[in-house]
Amino acid sequence: MPEAIPPEGVVLEGERARIELENGCFERLNWRCTLHAPPAEPAAIVPAMVSRGYTELKRVPQVLEVFHPDGHRVAVIPSTGRIQIRVALSVPEEERGQAALEVAEEVAAAVAG
Amino acid sequence: MSSLRRYLPEHDLMYFGPSPAVYHCHHFNLFLDQTIDDALGFEAGSRLRFLAGREFASPLLSGVAEQSGATTPAERLELASKLFSGMGHGRLQITADAKGGDVKGSYLHYGYSWSQKYGQIVKRKQPADAFGAGFAAAASEVALGLPSESMGAQETECVAMKAPGCTFALKPGDRGLRLPPVGEPEVQKQIGTSFNGLYEEVIQPITKGLRDFTAPVAGDERGLVQAFGVFVTLHLAGYYNRISYEAVQQVEKKAPQSVGVLEDLLRESGHVCVFNTFGGILLSPEWEGMVGPLTGEPLPIVEGCMAIARALGFGRWTIAEFEPGKRLVVRAPCSYESVFYRSRYGKAARPNEYFLQGACLAIAQLAHRVDWKSKPMLTQDYYNALFRGGPLPWKVEQPKSTACGHPMSEVVVTRVEGARA
């Protein structure tokens, strides 16, 4: 059984990104991602991730989203640069933070080219 | 799924197939079911919830089966399972004939979300899926050509009681009262002229954006819809309304001194919904993309909440007056509660749109007391601090309701004298 989420939330630091558990995410699925070196144009994350095997999911132009064959998703808000990582449901809850951090690092690596 | 969803133009009510429908989250669903059980006791409460589920699932299932050309029992049972999971209620596998049958459920919205929310802290002794039982009973009636209100269903195992899955036994001969239907024709008779309020130039585009975004949303591989930090259901409005108003009527007869407590809890269901679902939407990346980052000012929160209510099918909630820190007046040409009440019971003696009342008070609270810029986690502790941490700084009154025959419903939220707003 995973540990209860502390009131101050959960923050994980990686080499090139920092992730923070997002609101309401009692299953630790959604994480806010902050890149240490964000791209000048947030929308550039989408083709960068597509080149790494992700698929673009087109719903509304204001919210860009790519998904990995394993089920992880990355949502990007082009107007503000907000990035949210949505971990696949198949990942056990206690492993979701690490899985999200790995996706965040992949986003950072993709952006860095 | 998305082709079955329609909005009533100008009134922001929603239909799913032939049935009045709304979106609600698991926090609201669990709170309302618990309120009914607390008011009536588990036996009578779950019985009412089963009857309401069965009653309102029946026209949905028969209408969609007819529309889609599903004629054989197998086709109709498969269609029922698809509708159930598409609406975000989990997965049902129904095996039935005229003598009865059994049902296996996995990830059922009520039981599963109950176990997620409370399972580690509360031991539950009764099953949680009376709506699923009613839906399965109605599905077997429709599939087998049995009279409506005839198939019984009992949940024998439930994940909320730590069983590995949910199971139900179907048994014929469980007759319910045939009540006047409340479907599209009945709703149409109850709606009057619509109108706009203040800030429509902001509210209407957000409403449209939210509808466009939610149109393709359907259950995931579990048959659940997980979005905005909650489990969302597309649900039958008649279910919510019947269990709420029949519970009030039963308590009025048996324990009239307790009616006020029940009405307060029905209002609190509005707090629960607004805090969790509206709050979750406001904090989501989708909101940030479609509307922009939250500024921390009260007005955009109130405007946003009107748009969210409309997109969820609650009715055309409009801002009639808003004085930050002091007063909010919301008017609507009707609501999903009032059209049901008028249609089923006739004119109400007094305004009784409990959900609308509670939701408007909660909107005032969210607009003024939440530090949105800090991106708060909408936890139970935070809910308790906002809504249960002493007297609320707002009071809510409903001077007008279309349920009473007034031309509009009106809810007035005012700051309590001396309270911190």
C-alpha cells in the first residue's frame, strides 16, 4: 500500500526536470513538470516527443497532448508553458512518481535535442 | 456515445439518448447516496436508490436499443454494458433470462471510488452499487422484453466491502410502483422562456469550449472517466432527483423534525460538487489552455463556475448581480431539479432546488476564500477547513423557484454580517 500523500504535497527532483503532484490526484497519476531549460516555444515539445515514439492526440488547439505506447501522456499548454505528465493507469501507485520523473526527463532530453 | 449527448438550446439542460442527464463526480455521488442512507437507513435508502436506478435506466436502455437497432437479448445486454461503461460507471457483465440471472461488475463507479476514497479509513458493511443493481435489472427487463419495474437485483459482493469484485443476483418478481415518466416530453412542458445574465460574453464561449472538449470523453479500459482529478459520471438526472425528493417526502412523514437536517445535507452536496469538480476543472491544464491562468480575482471564478454548470447540464445559471465580498445573485430559467419536481409532483410549496442553493453558496466561498494562484490541492482536509471549519461566512436563500411556478429560479448568497469574506 503506498504511503499517504503528505499535506505539503510531493515533489521529485531529476537532473533536468522537477515534478510536483497535481491537485486531486489521489492515485498519483498527474504531475506538474517544470523543465530546468524549457523551450522558447512550449509547442515544440510535441514534435520532439513524437520523434521519440509518442503520438499526438488532437482534441483542442489550446491543449496539446502526446501519448506513449505504454499509456503515459504529456499535456502541454502552449499559451503558458504548463506541462502535465499523466502516468499510465497500469503503473502501480507506488511507482507512479518515479515513472512520471522518467517521462519528465525524457521531455527535457527531447527538447534539448 | 457522443452522438447520444444533446443539449437543450438556450436552457443548458442535457439529454443522453431520451433521458435527462448531467455530469457529476464521485465525491458528489458518494455524498448524496450516503445522505439518502443516513436519512432513511441503509435498507430503505438502498432500496430507493435501486428503484431510482432501475426506473431511469429503463427508458434510456429501451430508447437507445430501439435507435440502434439492437433487437436480440444478447445485443441489448451488450449495448447496456457499453452504455454503462461509456457513461463512466464501470463494467457490467450481465447473464440473464426470464428466471433471473447474475451480474459481474468490475471497477463499478460507486464501489470502486468508495474504496479509493474511504477504503483505508472506514470498514464498510453494506454494498455500494444500488445504482448498478438498478441498471442491471432494467437492462435485463429491456433485453428480455419483460415488463418494466419487474426484475429485482441484489448486490451480493462489493469491492467497497473488500471483495475482489462486485456480483449481483437477478430475480424476477420485484414489482415497483409505476410512476409518471420524466423524460424529454415532460421536461419540454416545464421549461419557459430562457434569458441571459451578466458577463455572457465571457461565460458562453467557455461553456462551448468545455462542451467541445468533453464531447468525445467516454469510459477508459476500466469503464471509468478519470478527469480533472475526479471520477466523472454521465448520470441520469432522474436518479438524483428521485432519491433526493422521495427521501425528503419520507422524512417529512416519519420524522418531520429532521427535514431541515436532510435539506442541509442536500445543500451540502452542492458544496461537495463545486469544491471537487468545479475546483478540479478550474485548476486543470485544460482550463488554463482554454480560458487562461487563474488570476485570483473573484469575478472570473464566478463566471467560470456559471460556464461549468452549463457545460455539465445543470441549467442556464446566470449572474444577475455580483458584488465581490458581499452578494451573489444567480438566476436560471429552470434547473435539472426544478423541471423534475414540477413534472413529477406538481407545484412545490416552497423553493426546493437544494443542489442549486448549495452550489451557489460554494461558488461564493471558492471565489473569495481559495488562493487559486497557490494552486491548492483540493483535499478532504481543505474541504473541511473551507466548509466545516465553523460557521460559513455566507448565507443562502432561494426566494424564487420554477418548481413553485415562478418564472425563474433565483438564489441569493449574501455575506453574513461580521463574517470574514
